[in-house]
Amino acid sequence: MKVTPLADRVLVKNDKAETKTASGIIIPDAAQEKTQTATVVAVGEGTDEVKITVAVGDRIMYDKYSGTAIKIDGEDHLILKMADIIAKID
């Protein structure tokens, strides 16, 4: 399935949460914090007021409780507003 965001929306795929610490301790799913980083999959065209400043393939950080969760081909994705993206990760 192909999903194309409209206006100032951005489609992202969440990064996988770490399941093991650097010292080798396994973190159970219930104790993991929701990841707030993702990779941009698709972008809308933007609007006159809001310009799109990320591109496909960029890694980003976003507000913790933002976005609309969707499944595409069995994988979790989010549709975010451009205003919900707080940083690009290099």
C-alpha cells in the first residue's frame, strides 16, 4: 500500500527501541520507553504558511504524544504535522 501525506504532514517509520543495554541487560517490552525518533518515509507538499524542511530518509525527533499511528504492510508508521517535528538527527 502506498500512503502519500497531504499539506504539511510527514509520514515516518519509528526507529526500533533498544532491547538490551550497553552492559547486556535485556529490557522487557513493558519497561521500554516509547521511542521519539523516526525516519522520514514520505512528505507532503507543504502550505503557504508551513514549509516542509525535512526530506525522505532524514532521521528526526518528534513530540512524545503527537501523530496518528497507522499500519502499512504490517509495519507501524506515524503521520505527523511538520510542527510536531522538533529536530533533525545527523
